[in-house]
Amino acid sequence: MTEATETAAGARKAPATRWLVGLLPVVVFATIGWFLYQGLSLDPKTIPSALINKPVPEFDLPPLPGHERGLSRADLTEPVQLVNVFASWCVACRVEHPLLMEMQRKGVVPIHGLNYKDGPSDAVAWLNQYGDPYDRIGVDLNGRVGIDFGVYGVPETFIVDGKGVIVEKIIGPITPMILQEKLLPLIAKMRADAGAARP
Amino acid sequence: MVPELGHYALVLAIVVATVQAVIPQIGAARRDAAWMAIAAPAARAQFWLVLLSFICLTISYVTSDFSVENVFQNSHSLKPMIYKISGVWGNHEGSLLLWILILTLFGAAVAQFGDNLPPSLKARVLSVQAMIGVGFLSFILFTSNPFARLDPAPLEGNGLNPLLQDPALAIHPPFLYLGYVGLSVAFSFAVAALIEGRVDPAWARWVRPWTLAAWGCLTAGISLGSYWAYYELGWGGWWFWDPVENASFMPWLAATALLHSAIVVEKRDALKSWTILLAILAFSLSLLGTFLVRSGVLNSVHAFATDPERGVFILAFLIAVVGGSLTLFAIRAPSLKGGGLFQPVSREGTLVLNNLLLSTACATVLLGTLYPLFLDAVTGEKVSVGAPYFNAIFVPLMTPLIAALGVGPMMAWKRGDLLGVLGRLKLVVFVTLVAAGFMFWAVYDGMLLAVLGMALVVWLVLSVVWEWGERVKLFRVGIGETWARARGLPRSAYGMSLAHLGVALMVLGITASEAWQEEIQTIMRPGDVQQVGGFDLTFVGAQTLPGPNYSALTGSFVVTRDGRPVTVLQPEKRTFTNPPEETTEAAIRTTFAGDLYTVVGEADGEGGYAVRLYYKPLVVWIWLGTVAMIGGGLASLSDRRLRVGAPSTRRTETHAAGLAAAGAGD
């Protein structure tokens, strides 16, 4: 928007300034171009899979206001449980939400919530409105625990076994297809393994 | 045989495009009329060849020729015919072919209707247009051949993503591409003008109709996409700030700014290099959108199947086109002579403010869209930027834009008088304040934004009407003279008023539907009644019925109001088998006052169903607003002055003189 002043001020400006102004878009674009090039070798869908088959990081999070149970590492004691990262601002969370509600209703597997970088009152309103599928909910206000988990987008779901080890991770909303083809077989298998280990 | 013919036509098209890119450019530099004259027939030939190729691909889809890999991947013999056809552009290769078809269509249109252009400018415009064509044709031929064969041919295809099997989405991409690619004409004009070293009001007058047409199509495309999201995704939202939505929104913002700044070039011979830059940026943002969608750089629900090789190609092309044109701009722009001077408070000044706000909005969307990528590249951290960021940015940017929108058209060129204009608008200001006070008192429930939004709507509608009233001297002279004046106003004036009213309607729809939406999410059993938006909804039950290529769980709601029957709503949840996926079909009762929106979900196994019921007041005005904007664009486009092009300056002036002091502004 330099030209408004330019025109108003007439030709007072030195030619060198005009040249620099002309070059500005080129420089900005070159910067963007460099990042785009970097972006090509980064895949937003790949998981930093460092945590898979590793134990859950140590954490202890407070509950949402009005809820009694927070979430800590010590709570992950079932043979299989899900830790679902969600937030009221996350549109895709709404997509998977009915499915989580259904899983909870049918008692498929215990689901814990990690309320990620959310306003606690927003989260409570959201759960009141759409239903609460979670056994326990930990409030990760500043996203610190999320970073330890390697969360990069919401929603994200971690499948944790009885020893507190992350067995698998689902990026993005759980769809009926993922539930049928990936999650349910995995849960059955983990339950069977746990049963075999503890006769 | 048909696919090979299509492939061959593409190869011929790239040869023609190469000739069209090189020969006329040299001809223009040497002032060789014969060499320059090659451009127009070449542009037409290129269009016919690409059209032939497109028809060949369409035939392969219609006949379900699964020996063509692209058809196998994206079609299915059981699909309804309309989706077999829309399947042509429902995938990367086919949509690229559509993109090129539209590009060559615009090239041919410039060749056809550009007879009043100076020959050298026309040759250069078509040459630049052909350079873009060469880039895209090599992209499709070398990395994304839609005609690749499979041997042996599979018996059945994979099917089209069920979410995409929808009438609005069948026509959404063509409109969007008409918009994206239409901006290439403004770009070609800008680059040609930089090569020529000359930008004058005539140039702006040639560019505006093309930009207007592209802008109208882009508006239609975005609006269709948003309406699709509204009724198909099943949670009643209509804009999600998804990277791909942003990719279409950024060129729209730039094109809107360009439309307005081109007026200043045309009327006042000022803001030249800024306008050229906007023309370059608008198309560059279209290309950037293409890159983002097709390279897999950003995560989006829309992203096509991606491939790193394609990403590298588009990026190289992007750098050549954008980098090249911006460098040319850096070299040539300083030598463009500035024209008319103006005071900050003037018609030009308000248009500059419009441009400032729109381009800031565009830059913030760009930043928000690319931020995850920046952060990933620098720190390796992965984030997503969501609606809170964009909403926080847009309200403060759009508020002054709309406030200024009421004043701008009444401001005089060169040197305006803000207090004088506000004085003329004192009644409007007064009514707006009263309306805001009333809103505050009557419906205030903690949402200051809702009051602000409604006040802006009142302000904008009244000031648009007032401006028209002043022009036609409503109630100041006899009704006969007013009628004569109203008929005498140029169509572009009506176009402006209509488009600005469209903005008001959109703000109305957005504000009301966000602020006063009612939403119920619950389990309902047959016979249960819920109340939403003053309606009583009785759930009758749900049953599963077969559709053409899916099975549908259909719920039924009987809607009554104060005991009187209103309608029956039957939302569906469709389960497709090829590929396996579920879609929701919301049942919506749309009225001007508000939408009753119902969604049926899973059965709970005990005779109940999860349902979502919404009442969204005035939401339909969001899309009616875009219809008004498009209508405004069409009205301006039909204005004689734009159709005839440059030489009509004198006529316009005499015409305008007849309209007395109100003047012939746009």
C-alpha cells in the first residue's frame, strides 16, 4: 500500500526506495518458496512415531471443573484403554464424537480424554452439549503433556496397554472404518494377550 | 482408441501452446504484425485440442472403460450418470485437465473478444497465457497422465468418494476453476503491461471485465462449496478454515481488492503498480492453492492423492511463474508513472482503505494456512491453526471495512469530505445507533459481537439505499424524474449497490446464525418430542432402505408449530460399499426466517437413535448474500462501458454529464 502515500507525496521519494519496495514481494515470495520446498520433504501425516511401543510419559493432570476425576499415568491400568486428545475448538473432534459416544455406550473400551489447550469452561459446555464419552479427563491447559505425548494435531487417539505402553496411535478422527478394521481387532488382540499373560 | 486420441490431442496442444508462447512475444518486440497475428488462431486451436482431449476422457468415464487407470481408480459402473461425469474432475488428473480446459477457454475468449486491444498488447497477453498453458500441459503430460492404461483391464472400478457424490459438488469445481483460472487473464494482462512498460486507464478498463467474471465464478464456486459443507457434513457449519477452503478464499480476497483498485486506475490513473501487483498476486495465490491441494504439504480433508514428484513440479512451476513475474515487477514497476494525486480522505482513499484491509485479511489467512508448515520446517513441531485464530482476525478487519463501505461510494474523487458525507448520512447514522441500542436492550445476552454485526447490517443496507436515493433524487424531485434518473444510472452503479447489499445480507446471516442458533443433541425414541426454534419435532422412527449405490438409514420427524403441521423431515445416514464410507444427509427446512436442520445418527441398540436438531435463524441469507454479490458482478459486467472497452471514454462522460452532480461512479 505504499503507492497511496507515494502518489500523494508525488515524486519526492528517491528512486532507490522505489526499487526496494518493488523487491519486497520477491523477497517475501522467495521466503515462502523456501518453506514450501522444505514442506515437500515433510509429511504432515507421518507420526513422530518415537513413542509407539514406548511407555506413556509421566503425567498427572487435574480434572475439568465440575468433574471429579483427572487423569494421570497411574490411572492407565486396564488391559486396553484409549487416551483421546480432544478440544472444544477442534472441528474434527465433533466428527468422531458420536462414534466415541457409541463406543462408550456399548462399553467397547474405556476411553480417557486429554483436553488439549482448551478453555476448561468451553470444554465443559462442549461435553454437556454433545455428551461425555470419557471415563477420566485430564486438563492439559498449556499443552505440556501433549508435547510429551507427541501430539501434533487434534483429535488424536493413543491405544495404551495394561503396562502403560503406547501400542498404537490414530491421527485424526476415528472413522467407522478405522474402528472396524483397525481398532476393534487390535483391542481384541490386546485383551487376548493380556488374558494369556495372566491366566 | 479414444484415450489415445485424447492423449495425442494433449501432445498437439502443448506444441501449439509453445508456438503461441514464443512467436507472438518476439513479434510484439519487433513490431511484426504477421508474427503477432499467430497468437489468436493458436489460442483457438489450443482450446479445441484440449476440449477434444477432455471429451475423450469423459467418454471413457461414461462408458466405464476400466482399462483407463484413472477411470478404474475413480469410477464404478453402478454410479449414477451425473456422478460418472462429475467423476471426470473428481480426481487429480481429471481436475487438472479441467483446469487446462478452462485456461485455454479464457485464452480463446481473449483471442475472440480482444479485437479492440492494441495488437502488441493482445499478442503479449496471449503469449503469457500460453506460457502458463505450457507449464500445466507439461505437468499433466509428464507427471499426471489421465489416459494411462491398465492391462489387463479390471472388471470393476474403485468408485468415487461418496462425500463427493452430490449435485452441488458436481458443479462446485468447475466454478471454482473458472474463478481460479479466470484470474490468469488479469495476470497475463499485468505481465504484458509490465513488458510493454505502460499502464493506463484503458488497460484497467480491459482488465476489469475479466477480473469481474473470474471473481463472480470464484464467488459462486466458494459459495457452492460452503453450502455443500453445510448440508452434507451434518454439523451445520458452513466454513471451517480448512487449508483448501483458505486456498480458494485467498485469491477471492485478492481479486476483490483488485476489482476495487482497478477502478482507481481506470478513473484516476493512480495506484497503477499496486494494481499490477494485485493482479499478479491474485493468480499467484490461485497457483499456491493448487500447490497446497496437490502436493500433500498441508493436511486437509480435501487433499487429492498426493505424490512428491508432482509437488516438486508444481513448486518449480510456481517459482517460475510467481518469481518471474514478481522480478519483472521489481524491475519495471519503479518506471511506471504515477497518475492523479488525491487526498487521504477521498473516494480513492476509501478504496485504498478497502485494499489495505482486504490484503491484510489475505495475508493473515496466508499466514494462518502456512504457519503449521513454517513451524514444522523450523522446529519440527506439528500444529494445526483453527477457527479461533481466523475469527479473532476477521472480526476486527471486516468491521472497519464494512463501516467504510457505507461511506466510500458517497465520497468525492480526489478530495472528499468525511464530515460532509456523514452529514448527508445523518439519518442513517441515527437509525443505526437506535437499532444498535434496541438490539442491546432487546436481545442482548452477553454477545456484544451480535449487536455489532446487526448494527453493521443496518448501517450498510441503509447507506447503500441512501446512496442510490441521493443519485436518483428520491422524494426531492417528481416521481417521474426519479424514475428517469433511476433508469439512467449505469448498470455498474446498480452492480455496486447490489454487491454491497450482498455483503450486508451475508453479515446478517452469519451474525444471526452464529449468535442465536439453537442446538439439541440427544437420543430419541419413536414418539419422543423435542422443541427447537419454536417447532415441535416428533420422532416417528427410522428404517433402513436401499439406494442406488448405498443403503440409507432414514429417520422421520413430524414438525409442528403451535399444534399445526408444518412439514416432515427425513434425514438420512448413507452407508456406501464402494468405497466403504458413511455420509450424512441432513434434512433441512429452509425459510427466509431460518433453517430447521435435522440429522439422524447411530442407533443405540435399544430402539433409540442419536439425533441432532438445530434451528439456525436467517442462515440462508449467507448464501443469498453471495447470490446478490454475483448478481452485482453480472450487472456490472453487462454495463455497456465495460463491454465496449476502452474507446468509450467520451461517451461515458457525456452520459455521466446528463446525470448531473451524482456522477458516474462505480
